Amino acid sequence: MAEGGECPKSYLSDIMYSKPNVPYTQGMIVLFRSAVHVVAAAAIACTAVGAGPASPSDPIKIGVILPLTGSSAGVAQDLLRGIQLAFSENGNTVSGRKVEIVTADDQNTPATALTEARRLVENDKVSLLMGSLNSSVALTLLPYAVRSQVPYITTTIAAEITGSKKSPYAFRSAAAAGQMERPLAWLLHRRGFKSVILMGSDYVAGHDSTGMVGAQFTALGGSIVKSIFPPQGDTDYGPYFSTLGDAKADLIYGYFFGGDTLRFVRQYRSFGVTQQLAMSASTISAAGVAQSLGKDVDGILTAELWSPTLTDPLTIAFEKSFQKAYGDSPQATARSGYVEGRLVVTAIGILKGNVPNGLAFAQALHDSHFKEPGGEMFSFDENNNATVSTRLVRWQFVDGKATGKVLETIGGVTQDWKAPR
Amino acid sequence: MNRRAPLIVCMFLALMLVGAWSGLLASFYVGLLTQALLTALFVMSLDLLVGYTGLDSLGHAAFFGFGGYTAALLSTHGVTNVFPLLLASAAGSGILGMLFGAVALRASGAYFLIISMALGYLPWALAIRWRSVTGGSDGLPGLMRPDLGFGIALNSDAAYFTFVTVFVIVCGIALAAIGRSSFGQALRGIKDSPSRMAALGYNVWLHKYVCFIIAAVFAGMAGMLTGFYTGLVSPDDLSVSQSAFGLMAVILGGAGTLLGPAIGAATIIVIHFTVGSMTPYWNSMLGCIYILVVLFAPRGIFRRFVLARKVKTV
Amino acid sequence: MSFWTSQLLNALSFGALLFLVSAGLSLILGLMRIVSVAHGSFYMLGAYIALATLTASHSYPLAIVAAILTMLVLGALLQRTLIERVGSDPLRQVLLTFGFLLVVGDAALAMWSGSPAIIPVPPFLAGSVAVGSAHYPLYRIAVIFLGLGLAFVLDRVQTGTHLGALVRAGADDLEMLSCMGVNVRRLFVWVFAFGTALAGFGGAVGGVFLGVYPGVDLEIGFLGFVVVIVGGLGSIRGTLAASLIVALIDTLSKSLFPEISLFAIFLLLIVVIAIRPTGLFGRRSLA
């Protein structure tokens, strides 16, 4: 069946699409048409020419790359709101200079994150990159940020970011793998738990986190009974729980993320598993997971950087500010975002609103100190890793609300924190 | 196939090359075009399967990713020249193609679609499980770009872009040549009516098998170059979504035209990272594109809007 | 012995859920030869709508009814307005339904945000039952009975009623059916809608222990496909058997050989298609 359409009518389209008989003219017309197409394409491409360098009165642009769609979207939105609050509290201005946040969606995929980072840095000319919730993505963005001499701040836990892959341009404003796990293991061991089953999602953070807890436990004389790593996104933990019935352990430590956490805890409860459940930070306390779990959350122990139930003045001020801006009370992830944002605000303040280049910005970030919700003073160690406080929290579901009660706090925890003898 | 279209595309690419080297074209777009070209190569290889031979495969990304992983592993063992790496990825995905083809070609029609998808899942599951070798779901990051030999490095975006452009054009010509050859004509015949071709004495299964392997080889090389562009190979390169995207691009562009799917794929990539970045709902935009194309341009946009312009001959 | 008992129960309950989801797809694929990859979307929407209705009304029966009805209507619309136009080319069907899946996925994201959610257990089904020395959730046992009950009902309908006869006849020879005066088009819409309603019901039920989150549409959709292919098209018994087989393989591989648990299902699918494409109980093939 022939695919031909009818002959176009206008003169221009005659030239463009019909076929004259004279060979010389034919050739010229082919060339002409090609040239027209190419020039049109070039015109479009010219809009792709990058803008010139920013002048001192232009706003400072901050790029935030997060999984804004997909199963981590809730947590990502929480983090973003915290970041945005830190800037909007000051009217999005620091030291007289306007600050603009540009967001991008990485879909939790390293390749997409990289392309977005390139767009932010090379097209939008951001002076700083923040983000990702996923350690794999962070580890892909890190070399790019370093190569492009743009400071990169993340909250992900992968140890390499301030360890084997550290750089003056790389910062972690939250806890590294181990910073929560080792104190948690020590506190749990002190409370009488001696043998642990480790269950973690099968990716770098799951292995890092459970590995650290296990190592600290054994160093204190405890024992690891079993290690299980279900694949990310696994739907049915039933088979795993069924094998735990006869395992001689008094504690399960779980590291899961997002939807996996919900299913894990729900199935843990419905199988009547008797071992105490402890989970890491940002698993229960992220994006409404605790609330969704309802009564299932009772009695779970977690390690947290912060809890909304704290009563220090900065926490109260932060909660008020968040409530006013978003009509909602903040959770741990939002607070992490807020701290990240306040860090950048402080750094820009140190530079008095003038960010000449990435190195100066990085230096200012490194030197930033400010008080964070929870009452401590924020600071980086020499590897650009944040010093945090680890709090042991017990969760309860009371009057229709899930709350975490802080049982104990260990302050001044650095990446190389060791349990006291 | 519209004879002017390839010429226009080449002139456009030449212009882009000038832009890249002179610095007029923003480096983000140079990178984007590189990605678009490699995706176009991937999709062209799929077109050979789908458009020429009528084998609708939903597992083609397996070869794309496998080529990437093979080369990545080799490069971590010290191989830095781009040619042996290309050869390795071609060989790796070719062998995988031989294995998978033998199994998948036992089925046909919709069953082929499903079994190709299931087969495509296997390398993905392997990549995720075999952490010690493949890095698990984190993949293998930190890949250094290979060099051309004779001390010519491909580290700069412009240099890599140039290499990729030349390579993809060469591969495109090769694929077109295969399509126009008697082998390619036989494939078209098989798409039309396998029984007729069998009756005419052609070894239908062998033709399909060889086509499958060729498609795998080109996909593997595209995967390898993509991996070294981003500096990372990960299970996402092997995923069914990647395969599905390829299939969409083939339909979108017009199966069997080679250039149509290539342009279709490149266009979607460019739209994704320019317009699509402005909204968190890129997926539904893409979904709408698929629905609209299936309903209104089922034989592909290229056929509908470009080839249709050809004057009817009596 | 209790290890095997609990694994068996796990397999049965997961299998029952798979059956709920796949029964509809078996009809859609078996009768109408429509390769719909959007089936998981109906599961997901059913779960979300059930959750939303539950939160608003605190009534479980209402939540389930809402899930079923909305998916019935949506399925009918999809078939009538889009799928009908596409004809019988499986590739176009896949692409169309995949586009639908993407759009629905984003719509769900917009309406309910991406946070993973889980439907609370109905109070009268909470708690666990002692099985040997282990405990087993009561809810999952209820799901087993639900699945088996539904299978029985559907089988009776398919083999013992006029409507069932129409469906079976159509699966065998559609042209003949239409020659006999049956309004095939209307039959299609009803069967498709019924299939999607079943998926919605599956979502409301499964949302309690699997939860609902972006991405569940692809996961469940894929599993449904495996079940239907392995079991054979259009056969309720085949779908039930395949659901149990798939669930058994999934459960056992996870508990005994976690390293290969991902592969096991794919391998099953490959083996079945390579050796016996019509599935265990199917009579006609898809091609």
C-alpha cells in the first residue's frame, strides 16, 4: 500500500517537496532544502548556548537533586521542605544576596541524577549541589561535583563520601554509616541485648548499616546470630520471618527504606516475632511511616538524630516555623533538610553574600558553625563529616499519634566514634 | 526511505560538532547529544529485530547493559584502549545473544515478546545479586573514559562526542547496508510471511538467529559507550524499562526505517532532559506520547509525517 | 516440621493473592487476547482507593466495594475508548497499556504522594494463630480462604452458567461466537471490566500485607503475567494452579536459596514458554 500523500499547494512547499526535472536545479534544490533544515536546527540549537557567568547581583543558585517521584518521593519532599524553610525564614536572602533553589528529579537512578546534575551545573550555573537520598546516587554525583569544583552536600550514609572518596568539595551534613549504628549497638548492649539478627535491604546502605551494628556488637562481646539481605523492593518478608522462629536471638536490627520498612514492620508484627525490633534512623521516622504503622509501632527502638518531642528552644522554634509555613509538624527528615539549608545559609553569611568560586564556598561550608534544633552546635570534622548526637528513641502509638520518646542521648558523636570501655 | 533525511541528520551533527569544539554549544547539550546518539544506536539495533524481522523483543536492554558491564569489568583490569573494549562488549553481548536467541526463538508472536522480557530479566537479576563482581544494585561507578590509542584521550566532552558521532554514523551505515542487502530483504520477507519464505527454501530460523545476534552486538557496543560516558554501569541499564523505551522509540519512529526510531529515541531523550525536567510528571507525558502515537501514528511518526510527503508515483 | 508448615502457609496466602489479581488477567488475555500490561495499575488504584475510603469512612466493606466499583468503571472506559481502537496487534496493545500505566502511575503520585502506604488490618482479623511452635497471621489465613472461595465461585460460573459458556466459547472461537448473534463488543467490555474489578479487589485485599506504593503496579502486573502464562489462558483452574506454583517457588527460593530467589520466577516463565507455551491448562495459544 503506497504511503504517498497529496501534493502540497504552496510555492515554498513545492520547492521543498516536489521534484523538478532539470538535474542541475535538482542538485541545487537538494542543497537548499538541506540548508534550510540545518539552519532551522541550528537556530534551535543556538538557544542551547549556555548563558554567561553570573554577575554579583544575580541570585546565588543552589541545585537540589532528589527522587521527587517514585517511592521515595514522600521522604524527598520532606527533606526539600526543610531545606526551603531554612532559606524562606530569611526571605530567601542572605547578607543582602538573593538565593534561589533549583530542584531536579533523579528518579533514584544514578544515570538520571548525573544528567540532571550536569544540567544544573552547566546550564543553570548553580554554585552548590545538594541531595540524593540514595547512597548509590550520591557516590555517582560525588566525582562529578568534585571534577566541576562545585561543593556537594548530602545526607546519605555511605562511608566513602567522607572516607575513601573524601574531598574538600564533599560534605555530609548528617550521620555517616556507623555514627548512629555504633552508639545504638552500645546502648542496646548496655540494656541487656546480647545476640542480634541483622536484616537489611540488599544495597550499599543496608550492608553498611547492619555491618556496623554487627561489628560493634561483637566487639562488646555480643553475637550475630544471622544476617539476611532481602532484595530492595521485596514484597513478602514472610519466608524470612518464618525461619526466625527457632533462632536464638533477643534482638533484630533492621535497615530498610520507604515502602520496604512498612511491609517489614507490618509483617514482623503479624508473624508474632518475639525478638525486640530495633531500626536505624530515618526508617520509622521518615515521611509518615510511623503514623501509617499505627499500633504496630509500639515498642520499636530506633536511633535518631533528633525527635520532635525534644523541648529545647530551637526545636520549638523550628516546629513553629515549619507549622506556619506548611501547616504540618516536621519529622526527622524535614529537620535534616533544615539543618542542611541552615548550613548553606551560614556559609553564605561567612562569605558576606559573595561567592567567588567553588573552593571559597567549600571553605566557608567547612568553617560553618550554628546551633541546630536539638540544642547542639553544628560542626564538621576534618573530613567534612558532621558531628551529631545519637538518641535512643522508643516509639509509642498514643491517642492516635505515633511519637518517639527519647530514652538516652550521646552527644559529640563523630564518624570514628568508639564505644567507651 | 527518504533519501534526504540521512543527509540532513549528518549536516546537523556536523554543525553540532563545530558547536561543541568551539565552545558555542553548552557542554550540557554536548553530553545530552552524546547520550541521545547512543540511545539512537541502541534503538536502531532493535529496529533490525522489530522492523525488519518482525521479532518484537522486550528484552533488548539486556544486551545493552551486558556490553556495558563486560567492558567496565575489563577496564577495571587495566584495558584502557577503546577498541579492545568495544570488541569485548560486542563479543560479550554477541555471545549472550547466541544463548538467548536459541531459547527465545522457540516462541513467536506475543509469546516471543513475553519470553524475551523474561530472558531480559535474567542479566538484571544477576547484576543485582552478584555484588562482588557487578557491584549489586549500586553498579560499577567511577569508570574512566578510554583513550583512542596513540595518546589521544577521549576525556573531554567534545572529544567523546566526536568519537560517538563518528561511531554511530558508521554503525548506522552498516545497519542500513545490512538492511538493504539480500539478507535484509530476506528478513523483511520473513516478517511478512515466514511460511512463504520457508516454502521458498530459506532457512527462516537461521535468518532470525543471525539477526538476533547482530542486533545484540550493536546494542552491546551502544551500552559500552554509554557506560563510559556516564562513568557508571548499573542494573538500570539492563532493566525492562530500558527495553520498553527502546520498543516505544521504534514504534514511535516507524519500525523498519532505521532512521525513524533513531530520531524518535534522540528526540525523547532531549525532551526528557529539557522540557521534562521542568515537571515532576514526565512519566505521564511519556505515557501520553505512547498512547497518542499508538492511536494516531501506529506505523510511526517518521512514516506518517516524513515518508508520506513523497509524491505518489503511478 | 513447623518450618515447612509456615512456608506452606506463606505460599498459600501469597498464591491466593496472586490468584485474585491474575484471575482477571487470565480472562482478559484468554478471551480477548489483549496483552495488557496495565493490570497492575488496577491493583494499585484499588489499594489506594480502598485506603482512602477506609480513612474517610472507617468502614471496611465500603472500602472494598469502592475499590471494586471504581475499577469496574475505569476498566470499562479503558476498553471502550482506547483498547478497542487498537485491534489485535500485541505490540500496540502493550504500548498503549504501558502508556496508560505510566499516566495512572503519575496520577496516583499526584493524588496520594509517593509515600508508601499500608492498609490497616481489619480488627476482627488481627492477631495470629498458633501453628505448631510458630505463629501465623490470621489475616493471611483469611486470604487463603478468600482466594479458594473465589476460585470455586469463578469455576462454577465458568463451567455452569450461560455467561461462563459464552466466555469459554469466545476463548475457543471468537468469530463463531459473534456469528451466533452475541454482541461480542459488549461482552468484551464487561469481561475486561470484570477483570479489572477483580484486580481492584486484589489491591484492597493485598494492600494490607503488601502495602501500596509507586512501582507496585509493575511488580504485581509482572507476577500476574507469569501466572497467566504458566497456567494457561482462560482457565480458572490453570490460573489457580499456577498461582500456587509461582507462590511456592517464590516462597521456597527466598527461604532456602535467597541468592536465586529473583531468578526462580523468570526461569519458570522461560521454561514454560520454551517448552509448553499454552501453559499447564490452556488449550489455545496466544499467538
